[in-house]
Amino acid sequence: MKLKPYYLGLVLVILLGLTASSAFGVGGAGSPTGGTFPACVDPATANASTVKIGGKQVNPGGLVRVPVGTACLGSETKLNLNSYLKTILVSPGANNAASGTNLQNAMTAATPGTLIKLEPGTYDLVTAPLTMKTGVDLEGSGEGLTTITSQIVDAFAPTAGTVVITSSSEIRFLTVANTGSSEGVAVYAKNVTKTAKLTNLTTTASGSGLYSYSIYNNASSPTILNSTITVSGIGTNYWGMYNLNSSPTILNSTISTSGGTNNVSIYNNNSYPIIQNSTIIASGGTTNNGIYNSFASPNILNSTVTASGGSNNYSVNNNSFSTTIIKNSTITASGGTTNYGIYNSSSNPIIQFSTIAVPIIAGSNSIFNVSGTIKVGESQLVGPVNSGTGFTCINVFNDIFTALTPTCG
């Protein structure tokens, strides 16, 4: 049977609309079909709503899950249309746990070069982590629309999280959460290179136990771009990002911790991260550390680091032979009994073109040096300075733009 011109135009419109939506090529559980599938038109009516694809009636421009192996009805005209071969579209199931099963099935089916696309919804993995595959990308429908969550519980030295990332893969445009009532990790990485990317991602952890991590890097160096990394709740030790022997690159992102007894937004242990154009916030705990360094050498560039609201606030805390470089950044601490912009012990930071500020009150120091050497150039120090041995200060001034001495006095 020959199709009338308006049917041909309608099929073309639907095809283009569905292709742009990444709609072809998957079943409800995330099973790729690939190849060709039947697009069916019922010639008995001119009603556009009777257009069928794979035997399923659809509206023009609607999103379709193509059933595997479905053919046109005998009364319909069949056109074979190509579907995507390397995109798996995952749809929500009957409930959040069923959605999580659909996602796990999609990852099982994926091969290198595959994109897994998630429709809006919550995909609950319960207690089984989603382990990425090398060369497979995972894309949601937006951070506010797509959430992967779990209740996985781990320990102080975790070995898994809600999502376990791998090299040469990217996660983007979604939220990854760990909502377990005890210790947990949202995103976990081990032996991952810079080819692993977290882009336009929100990660959250909200455990009430001893240890919670939004991102845990073990000997890993992922690239994190345009992302929001948070830990909050009523737990004990909260880490926004924990870096162990790792060198991640953090760009245009926000990392924050709040509500725990001890909050550390970025913990660097023998690590060398780059933190650029980002905001780091620790607040609301008894002790708050914006960035804590131990045997570490982070580069903090064009960023803001803040610790506030607790009894003891450390915006940048350098310990044990750390060499921290701070350039074009603002470092502040406030609201506690003790507030330190930079606290330095046995370390050698370098600060240029930056502002280090604390309240001008007792118990607050813009820089407090226990031991080590501190070099400050072309910067403003607001609040008392524990000046003396170990300081080299060039073109440094205070809150009223009075030049400080070569020892920052």
C-alpha cells in the first residue's frame, strides 16, 4: 500500500523528534535493540494519533520505548527505520528500586563507546553499587530531575559507594546520593586517571554515623567540572572530598560540609589537587576545616575558602610538611571561639594576590604559624597575624591598607 504524502511527512516529524530525544533503542529495563525497527501507519484513518512505532500507538513527538521483536499489525504499513546502536535509554520502573534494577541492567549491557541515558526519576540501587565501565558514559536528564541513590554502608577506609567511577568514563547531568543512616560514600574512585570526568554533577551524603563522604578518591585523579559536592546531617565526621594519594582537578565547583561534629570540605592526604574557580565551605560543626592538608601540595587558584559557625574554624589547615600554593583567592574564617584563615604547622605555604580575613578579635588570626615558613606577596591580611619567625612578606597590607613589615607584623 502506498502512503499518502501527509503520512510520510508525519512519520518524518516523529522520527526527527524522537531521534533528538535519544528515544530509540531501548526496552524498559535498559536493553538495547539496535538495528532497525518497524514504524507502522494505520491507513484506515487520517488521525495523527494512530501513528504506531513497533506496534505501539504514539503521539507525534512523544517519547517511545521500542519493544524488542514487535512487528506491525497486519492492517498497518511497515517502514524499517534505523535506531541508535550505542545509546541505551533507561526508563523508571514501577518503583525506585525497580528503576535501580533497570539502570544496573543497562550497565551490564553496555559496551565501550556506549552512552547510557536516564529519563527523569529516582534510581535506587539499595545496597549494590553501580560500577561504571571503561569507555561508557552515564547521562541524566538534569541534576534536579535524575537521582541515583543507595543506602550502602562502609567504613573509615571505604571500598565502594553509590557509584564507582572508572577511567575513560563520564557522569553528567544528574545527582548521586548516599542516604544510608550510617557511614557511606556517594562517589568512589580507585586508581582512576584524569580521563574520568564528573560534569554538571551533584553528589550528596547524609549519613548519621561516624564517617560520611561525598567523593572518596583513592590513588585517583578525576576531573570535576561545574559540580556541587555536599555532605550534611547530624553525623560525626563529614568529608566533602577525601583525597588519599590523589590529584583531582576541581574546576568551577562548590564543595560544602555542614552539620557534622567535624566538618572537612576537602581533606588532602599525600595528595596534589588543583582547585580552581571554586567555592569551598565548612560550617556548623564543632570544628570546621575548609581544606585540611597533610603531606599535601594543593594549588588553590581563583577560589574562595570559608570556615564558619563552629567553635574552631580553620579555613586552610596545613600540617605535616604540606606545601600549599594560594593565588588570587579569598580565605576567611569567622563565628567561632578560634578562627584561623591559615593555620600552619611544619609546612611551607606560598600566598600571592589573595585576601586572608578573620574577625579582628582575640582568638582569631589571619595567619597562625606554629612552625615552617610562610611566603606572602601582594596580599591583604585582615585580622591579627602571629608574625615573627618563618614569615617572608612583600607588599602585604592590612584591612586599612597599611603596609605590614617584611615579617607581616
